[in-house]
Amino acid sequence: MSDKSVKDQVRELLDRLPDDCSFADVQRAIAVLMWPKQEDGGLKPPERLSPDEVKRRLREWLKSERDK
């Protein structure tokens, strides 16, 4: 984990991006900056959910939407 503040990290990120970057470019760069890192500094692979867990979460979400 970096000792730099979030603002400092984002400022450095913005300085590295080209002047003609889009908001989408900035969003992607921040997403990469926030992504969990491995011990060697590389990005951790995303957590994979089992199909049963995906179904469970979807049912839960659908139920909460129906209850609104």
C-alpha cells in the first residue's frame, strides 16, 4: 500500500495521462489504481463466483427490486 494520499495518487495518474484523454480514460485509470494488488505489485485476478452464488445474489436482488 502506498504512503501517498489518494489525492496525490490521482494527481500523479492525471499527469501520466495524455492531455486529450476522455472521462472514460480517467475512470479506467482510477479503476486500475483501485484494483487489489498482489505482493509483487501486479493486479490480483478477479474473484470468480460459483453459478449457484450468482443465482442466489440475482434472486436476492430481484426480490429487493420487487419490494420497492
